[in-house]
Amino acid sequence: MYAVISDKSRQAGVRVGDVLDCDLHSELSTGDQVTFDQVLLVSNEGNVRVGKPTVEGASVTAQVLGHVKGKKEVVFRFKRRKNVRVKRGHRQGYTRVKITAIDG
């Protein structure tokens, strides 16, 4: 079984057992269950259901494994001959979840 879910601003194709880094859900803690209700597509053994915009009655359940940070992005600002050099880094926060069930 395969599904395409939408979480905040990102879409992801998932199967049962997949580990996914989705946008940060700071209100969740390790071991919590989370349900994704915005399912855009469900495929089950050749039977494909596409939502308009979402599939009615479909949901994806996942278990929170923890919070992680992504790779570091370096932002460097430079102006020649002005002695202006600013180097900053950013690490995006993600919530790592494991897909446990696809209903629908």
C-alpha cells in the first residue's frame, strides 16, 4: 500500500515502515502517535484513488521517533573592498516519524 500525504507545506510518498523527516511538530514528544489527515493519493494493489484535493476517509498513522536537525546551511554575506563579511549558519528542525498504518 502506498500513499501521498501533505504535512504543512511538504508532500511525501510513504509506505508502511518508512521513516520520514517532516516539518517540526514541537508539541509532540517521542513515542506519540500522529495522524496525517491530508492524504492526496492512496494506491492499494493497483487500485488508485486520487483526491480532489484529498481522499475522503483516508488517513496515515505514524509514531514519533524524535526530533532531529538537518544539515547545516551556511549563509555568507560579502561586500568587496568594504571589509564586510558575515557568516551565519542555520540548521532546520525536523520531526522524525515512522509510518505504522495507512487507512483508506
